[in-house]
Amino acid sequence: MKILVTGGAGYVGSHAVLALRARGADVVVLDNLRQGHAAAVPAGVRLIEGDIGDAALLDPLLGEGFDAVLHFAALSLVGESMQKPMLYLRANAAAGMVLIEACLRHQVGRFVLSSTANLFAGGDAPLDEAAAIDPGSPYGESKWMLERALTWAGRTRGLKSVALRYFNAAGADPDGRLGEDHDPETHLIPLAIDAALGRRPELAIFGTDYPTPDGTCIRDYVHVSDLAEAHVRALERLAAAPEGAALAYNLGTGHGHSVRAVLAAVGRVAGRAVPAQEAPRRAGDPAILVASAARFMAETGWAPRFGDLDTIVATAHAWRVAHPGGYGG
């Protein structure tokens, strides 16, 4: 298969490229490199620097003939989206629709969307696909708009699609080839690792009065390599789906970990405590977000291989120790 991966130089996208290459796919990466890194694109994979909203770029590119698109490219900072909602709706939703339109023009048969758990307001039990959609931020809203666009592209033009609503991506390639390198870094695990290693000031724990056992937010952390494999399984799932199918799945381990539990895991792996201080809550943070991936598991045979929190942290820690300057170091 020939597959276009947008955002394939980014964190989850680059791991998906590795998984696709392991299956023998012919992969092309489209990335504007504002958040991605050219060094994260595996050797032998063609990298095109550009934007998903640039129809003049997309038409000749997709005109080469692609079987599928895996769409990761997006602005993804929830807090920033609360401050700059129109930027997120324009860069994610509007530009993403330009990409979908280009796929329709060039008869791309399958489309896999990297969606988000930010569609949900949270809840006490693992959230399945029947949970009420209530985006917690303009970022979440932008992903929901793309899900709806794909539904209509399927109904009217026959495009097959899957939206993968995954929870907190974490960890790094177990073989050390890829890792997490954001600027700014906002994810808890790499921030905690850097604090334990003395590379940044003490960590802020945003909110300690949530209705959870230890008062801090609970999240479902999914290893990035497991997420990459899930995208490949989703692509395979579409092969047997009827024309126009627009599928959606929640992805996670089914187990949540509090902020304090994550800091404890980092402390165990790093061999030193994570310096931290308590801080007020952040806007848009649900108390609990844990996924039920039962439907996806049943329909694709997928299951997390790296579901243990200490294993997730250990892979992230190993990569950050080996790459203190990230991809630029």
C-alpha cells in the first residue's frame, strides 16, 4: 500500500510510520515541521514539508495515487486552544477539511483520523463510544468537526474512515529509535522525568481537590507504540468495511493513573523523587478520563503490549536520558 501520513514527523505520527514500514507499506510523510522533527522520519521515507490546508500542494501530491491517509497533523495544546480558539478551529478543522476534500478529488479510499479523548467531559467509569460527546476545549471541538466531516464524506462520496479517540499518549519506541520532543513540552511524564533529572524546575500539580482518591486528575496513559499499532489495525479494519463506513473507537488501557501515581512511577524508574508543588486547577481539565477500548479490541484483535505504567515511564526515561537535547541534541 502507498500511504500518506500527515504529521508523520511528530510524536505519534513518527511511531506510526515505523509500524507501517514494518508492514512493508510505501510511506510518504507530509509535515510542516513546526512541531515535528525531520530527524524523526525514518531513513528511506520521503518527507514533504508543507501544510495540510495547502490545496495547491495536496493536489499534485495525492495525484500520485495513494491508497490511504493517516492524519495526525494538528495543533494539540488544550490550554492554548482555550486562549486561541479560532486558531485551533482554523488550523485543525478548516485545514483538515481541505485535506479531506483533496482525498475525495483523488479517490483515496481510506482515511484514519487521529482524534482525541477531549471529546468527552469525563466520568467515573471507563468511557466507551456511547459516552456523550461534549468537547472540553476548542481543540476537542476541532477534532469533533473533522469526525463529522468524515461521516458526511462517507455518506455522500463513499470515503471509508476511522476516528481513533485515544487518551494520553506516552512512552517512547522500546528500541530507542524515537521519542517525545515537544517545544513547549506540556505532557506530564516527560515533564516529570526532566524534573527528576534536574533539567527543569519543580513540577506543578494542577489541582489537588478533584473528586478522586488522592485529589489529583486521573488519566489513561497509552504507550505510543501501542497507539501506532492501533492505527495500522484501524487501516486493516477499513479494508473489510462497507463503502462509506465512518467508524469511531476509543483507545486506552482501561486503567487510569492519578498525577501523584505518575510522579511515583517516575521516581521509581529514575531512582529519585520528582520535585513538585501544588498549583490551582487548569481550565478544561476533567477529573477522570479513562477509556474502554473493548469494541476496538474485539473488532481488530488489538491489545496494549506496554500497558504497565512503569514500563511506559521506563521507555520514556531511557529515550530522554539518551537524548538530552531531543532530536536536536
